[in-house]
Amino acid sequence: MSDRLQTHFDEIAGKQANLKRLHSQWQFDKELIPKALQTIGGLFPHYSRHDQSHSDQILVNIERLLGDERIKLLSATDTWLLLEAAYWHDIGMVVPHKAIEDALKDPEFEPYRRQVANSAGHELQKFAQHFCVNVADAFLGADTPLDAMGKFRVFMAEWFRQKHHTRSESAINDPWQEIGLSSPRTELIPKRLFRLLGQVCGLHGRSFDEVRSQLPFKEAGMANDDCHPRFIACLLRLGDLLDIDDNRFCPVMQQIAGDGRPALSKAHEDKHTSIRHFRLDPERIEITAVCETIDGYVEQWRWLDGLRTEVQNQMSRWQDIAPERSLGLLPTIGEIKVEMAGRKLITQPGARTEFRLNSERALKLLQGENLYKRTDTIRELLQNAVDATLLRLWQTEKKEFDSGAIQPGDFSNPCFKQYPIQAELVRSTDPASSADKIKWTLSITDQGAGMSLDDLSFLMNVAGSGGNTKKQTTIQSMPEWLRPSGNFGIGLQSVFMWTEEVHMRTKSLQTNEVLDVTLHSPSGPRRGLVEIERLDGPPLDYPVGTTLTFELETAAVSYDSSSLKEGSTFQVVLDQYDALLDGKEFPLEAIALINAAAVFSTHSPVDVKWRYDNQDTVFLSTTTAGKEVERWDFFSETNSRFQAQLIASSESHPMYAAAAFYRGQVVENKDLSRYYFFGSSSISL
């Protein structure tokens, strides 16, 4: 138990009757709380000590920071808050059985599970992918029952760790209801002081700015005392960060956790055992660490960098934190050094040396190997627009879907016609870069759910929308046949194979944010810069949805009219082409984009309207040969369809072309001819 703060409190609390009540409360709590803290190891055996020894060490660290003379300047209420906060701050890691049951029903739990399930390389990814799907499959992500038990414990521990500071605040305000702790709460001590104590503990896991904004500088304490909640919270944060010595891990708990404990637990163990030099006094803080593992090195660097930042933040605002000048200043940050043991090397200080995807090289590879064609990009951009529209329909017409007024696969319902997608390919007025090139501006406008600033942060990564737990929660609530077909981000990233800049204007259905966004190519001079501007003016001035625009160049290639099928998109565009005005060349590349859009539009659940070179155009599919027959199977639950098309016929040998559609779009599969579900063994492609 801390001596100097306790001795000081004993001396000043005995001077007035009201202050003795604080002393009596502490006498109860210092006996009761450690008993509760002992249970933390049940769910957190893979963690460092969070029992009474951790609380006492925090108080020792605070005593070292202040020194004897400054401790004597603390009021009785401030001292009481310090003692109580050191013991209460991690009480949120005490997890009763009922709390686990409630967690599994918490609406935020499913996004947490999905976030882990979508985190490539996460130790619990496979476990999270199966967990809670149904009882029979819940533990398919584990190898043995013992492994399942360990993974479940770690999985739930991480959930409660993220919330432990807010749970601590709740437990302080109602300890019996929250964790079954009988810490007395009477009218002899104002509830206001317990609420302050709860805020102090609740903010130990929050940002420094939140501490400054949410806690008062000065507050009336007990009797004639004043207290300073912001000051107490800052001391608690420093005392907690400075509990880094090499005896934080309990060998007994390590044995309980077993060898299969998470890599992060082992990294934190190395972080603590790496301490070689530690100075902490009112004048100076110095730390030297020598780590055995790279993961331990990264964690130690991150932890000490957080300590350095916290000290600097408090120093810069010390006049708004410390109760009086006589309390002096915080210690100076001396040498903080983290090294690797032996001959192990790090290429970049504070970072794990690892392979990373180079977006510039990846785009060049995709383009150079022709893995991603322009027509693929257009289809993906249109699919993004369709997916955004389906999201909006689900959120605005949910009652219609739930009531059965809209049946699975019923895309003829007027509901799907109210938010059409508009796309344009227009010849640019800017001069071409060369005689054999034509500049175009392509734009796609949807009236879908739009994007918020938070959504954009996920869009920047290839297939990053899978980590957007809020959006994924909405998607998971949708019926299977209506859900978006893919991840936002892949098609958008591929655009940079054809252009240097992409412009977006978007308004979010959820937040009403209106944003102008300019994305620069990762391989261009601005190296992937993203510029975001919030538009002024009333949000009602802007429609919900997204407009995406970019410029591209196509070749002006001579055409061979004999290759143009009657009724095809190529033929329709050719009929509108004026050779006298536009020359003897025909922009086949641009028309290929239009044709891809036409084919997409044919099967889209949402109307897609196209304009080509400022003309409203109705396009026909290029697959007009043959006659479609009623030989198909439709699976409404997944919105998928298998279809046969008669391409040649004789009495003895009809020939069919097979096609598969998933969510309205063609699935390329060269083996469809082998399937026999069309009822004929003579299907041919």
C-alpha cells in the first residue's frame, strides 16, 4: 500500500468531521475493491496484473512524480479522489456472468464480431467468422474444445477491454447493481463526488482533449475543501502509463493462459521485461528498454511514445491543470530509448519491418498484365451505384420489404424505379493530347445512400468497406437477395489506371453531410492525395447520393463496318456518328465502354440511364443473336439465375448457349456447358 499519500490523507482527514466521512469511505473501499480486482484474471489471464498491486504502483508513481513537499499541498478531497481512482479505474474489467450474457445481445457486439472476422491475419478471424452464426457452428473456428474455450475467453476479453473505462464509471456510480460490490453509498457524501470520481476513471482511456473538455478545473469538495478533477485525472493517466516495470506479468496467470495466449499478450510481456533503466522522480523521467522480439519492440515504442505525448500535452496545459503554482511542473522527459537485443535490426524506428502493398506498383501491374480492363472498371462503378441505391431503398422502404409487399427478386416493383442511375460519356471540349486520341468526361450519378466522412476513410483502401462495421451491420440486416454484391473501393481504385484524378460529390442519407472529394492517383505526381471539402449551404440544396466524374482518353481507331452487328450498341452509336464533322475515325474504345454499360443495364435491378456525347440513347445488348426460350431457373433468395438461349435448332439436336446471372449481372464461367440443369445434354457455348 502507498505510504505517503495514505499518511497525508490520515493526517488531514482527521481535522474535520465531514472529512472523516471521506476517510471512512476509503477505509471500506481499500478492503472491498481488491477482492473484486482479484477476479479480473478469470477473463484476462493473458493480461498483465490489474489487481491491487497495479493500483498501489500507480499511487507510488504519483508519489514519485510529486515528491513529499507537493503531496502535503493536496487537499483532503483531492487525496481521496487519487486513492479511490487508483483502485477503481480498472474495475470495468470485472465481468460478471450476466455482463457476458448482455454483451452477446448488445447491438454493438455483431459489428465487433464482423470487424474481427474481416481482419486478415487476426488470430481470432476464423473463430469470429463462425461465432454466433448458430449454436452448432459456433466453435468451428477452433481446433479442440480447449482451444475453443481459450479463443472464446480472448474474444470476449477484447470486447470488454475496449469498454472497460466506461464500465468502470458505471460501477463507481452503482457498484452493487453493476458488479455486486457493496461499497457504501449514503447521503453523508454527495453523489456529485462519486460522479466526479466516475468521470475521472472513465476518462483514463480517452484522449487528453476529452479530459480537458469534460472535467472541471475546480470543484467544491467536502467541508471547506476544494478538489481539482482535471488534475486528478491527469495524475492517474501518468501513474498508469508509468507502471511499466518488469514484474507486471504474473507467472501463475501465464500458466493459466497457456502457451496459446495471443501474440499481443506475448508482445506486452516482452515490453515489460525489456526495461533496463527506469528513472522517475519530480525532476526527470528516463527509460531504456531492450526488447527480445520485434512485436515487443513495436509495442514498447508505441507505449513510450504515448507516454511522451501525454507528458507533453499536460506540460503545455499545466496552468489549466495544476491547482496552484506551488505544485510546480511535471518532470522533464529525458532519454527514452528502445532497442532490439542482440544482432536483430529494425529498418524504421518504431515500426515492424514487413512487406506492404505498394499501390502504385499494384496499379501498374494490373494495367500492364491487362488484369483489369476499362469495361470491368465501368461495370464495377455502376455496381457501386446500384449497391448504394439498394442500401437507400432498404433504409427508406424497409416496411415494404418486411411486410412482404415486395417479394424476393421482384425488381419490377415501382420501388426500384424511383432512384434511377444517370451516366454520361461526353467528348471533352479540351484539345486532345495527340491527333490519335480523343478526350472524354465520364460521370455516374446515383441517388443512393451516399457517403459520410467516416465511410470515405474505408473507401480509401482496396476492398476496405468490409471493415466499415456500421455499413456492414445495415447490409447484414438486409435479405440476402437484396444485399450489395461486393465491396466498395475495388472499382474506384482501378479507375486510376486510366486517369490522374477522380472527383466525387456525395451527400450521406444518414448524416446529411455534403462533401466534395478529389482523389489523386497513387502513381501520379500527388501520390494518392485525397482532398475533402465540406460544402457550405443548407443540405437540402443537395440531393442524397453520389456523382463520380473523371476524364479519360481513348484511341481514335478506324472501324470495319462489316464487324458491326445489326442492332448492336456499336451500330446504334455509328448511326449517330457524323464522319464529315468527326473525321474518318470511329472511337471504338469509347463505344466499348458504352456497350459494357448497355449490357450491365439490361440486367440491373435499378434503372440505368445513359447519355452518349450529350444525346439520350437507348442501347441494345450485343447478344441479340438467337432466341431466348423459357428454359431457366431463378433462385429468389440469392437473386441468381441460370438461363439457356437457343442458338441453333434441329428436330434431333437443339443447341443452347448457357448463361449465369448473380444479382442481375453475368457471371463468367467457361464450364457452364457441362451443367445439365437445363434439361438437355446438348448444351453448347
